[in-house]
Amino acid sequence: MQQIRQLVNDFADNIAAQTRCVERGDPKAGNRHADRALHAFNALRAIGDEGRDALATLLSDPRPDVRSTAAAFLLRHRHTEARAVLEEVARGTGIDAFSAGEALKRWDEGVWALDLADDQNGDRSE
């Protein structure tokens, strides 16, 4: 359980750090943090739904970048909750709103592929 909590914290901390890097105009450092966040997500995904459920705790994170990025990764697994988070963030302004809107757009277009179902058929059932 401690490992899962640490992976969730790593995901959140690196998303927040990536945002700070983007805001200060340092995409190279931002990309390093994005890679670390993706690594944490992949480790959670490898655990299975228990890992995904742990990531879902970030759907109520006070930071919109963390909340909406977790939601983007959880659209298949926790569709209703994740979509609500993305819609709320998308109503705002700035890069977080743009990113949330783009995640929803990709989902609606049927090209979203951040966490496909284990059978890889893109099943969108909850």
C-alpha cells in the first residue's frame, strides 16, 4: 500500500513540477517531469485497478493541473467522475482549461489512448 501511495504522490508532484516548468519557460525540465509522471502512472497501471483507483484520489486534488491530468488518464476506468472533472476544469481559462478540453475532444473523437482496456479493444464501458 505504501508503494501505491508513493506512486500517486510521485505522479502528482511531477505534474505540478511540470506545470511550474512550463510557466517559467523551461520545456526541457518540464518534459523530464512529464516522463516521471508517466512512469508513475505506468507503474500504477501495472498494479491493475487497485493502482488506478489510488490515482482516482487525485480527482479531488486542489491543483487543477493535477486533478485534470489524473482525470485524463482515468477517462476509461472512472469515466463519469473523470469527465466531470475535465468539464469543470475546461470551463476555466489558461493552459489547464485548454488541456482538459483537448482530453475531452480526443475522447469524443474516439482517439484517446492513455489507458486502454486490458483487452486493448478500447472498450469504453464503465
